[in-house]
Amino acid sequence: MGNAPGYQSSTTESATDANSRANPTSSFQRLNNEELESHMGVFRYGAFDLTDAVRPSYDLQVVPRQGFRNDSYTDPKTNSQVPVIMASASRERLFELFLDLVDCLGNDVDVVLETSHYGESGEHEDLYREHIDVPVLKSIFYDFEDLILNDGCTGIAVLNPRKQQEVQFDEHKMLICYGSPLEAFERILIKHDVYPDEQIRFITEAEHVHSSTDTFARELPRLQSQLGIDAGCSMDDDGMSFEV
């Protein structure tokens, strides 16, 4: 275990207010400031490094580790089953892995900027942009790598409605791939040393806490602008952004 360098106290403070996903009776509520600060500063669990965006429960109901498993999502409109891969990867490989997964979607994609910076009590808003070239999109992502990796109130979804496939890099910094066939996604995960593990449990499946900073909140509108998303351009009910 180690302490994240430069881990700002404002990150820990924001983790205990409206940006926290810990429920009011959680183990986090029993911690004093020193204990909370110490827990938020731990990013390494064995060979797995978390980003600054999220931390597991204080009593480690789930210990973060690398791997992926197959799952499914039930489309509420059609009641059909959509095949899904859920994956967790250590920080040092996570961003490049995300970009390689996006390449599976083709050259012309849509993008959704997911944020809970503007909502109350963790509700998030989906801001949508259609038709963007993948090389342009990836260049923008590189410019905002720190925000995308380390902000627990920002997520990205990239989708190709024509292929009915999507890659989501969510606020927990999990990678979720939707839509058949999934084999190309699986090959890329394994290429990055992320292997199938049907017994893996993810940080989202137990109590956890998100964190953010005022700096990330100020940077988000810049990312929105670079993506060409107008204010108020939210995803409607006909969109294809799934959530597990």
C-alpha cells in the first residue's frame, strides 16, 4: 500500500459531501478526519493501483484487483439481453486500454460525457455528441487524461449505434463493453494483461466513495467544449447509453 503523491485535502473533503456515494449509515460515517484522510490516500492493493477517483469501503468489502468477466444487460425498452464485459485494470495501463477498446467501434462514433458535477446527491447528467472521428476524439482525450482518469464525477461513453456497441469508462474508472460480438474487446483486454476471472467482484458491488476536486469541476466545461457538446445537449430516451 502507498500514499498518492499530491493527494489534496479538498479531494477528501469532497468525498464526504454531495459527491460521496457512501450511504449515511456507512462505515465512512464512523471515521474521524484523520482516518478518512488516511484511507483516501491509499491507492495500492497488492499489484493493483487505483486512480484518485474512487476508494473502496473502509472495511474492504471488495479488494480491488485486475480482471474481467462476462455479464449481461436487460434493455428496458425491448427486454432483450445485451452481452456485456465488465473490466477493472490497474492505473498504469487503464487509459491506453480504454483508447484501444474505443478503436473496436470504428472510425465514426458518438460520445457521451457523463457527469455528476451538476447534480445533487450523486445524480448524473449525460451530455451527447454525435459523429466524431475517433482520431480527433482520442486526441481530445489525451488532452484531458488527468480529468478522465482521476475525477470521480466524470465518465465517458463512446458508442457506435450502427454496430450497436459501446465502450464506457465510467465514474468508477471501470471499463464496460456492450454489444455482440465481444471477442475483439476480449482480445484487447488480454493483450493488456487483463484476464478473464468470472469470480471477480468490482468496487461498484460494495460500499465505496467517489472523490473530486474544484479543479476538475472547473476543467469539465473545457472538455465539454472541446467535444463540441452544446450546453443542455443531454441524451434523450432514445439514446443507447446503457448502465449496469
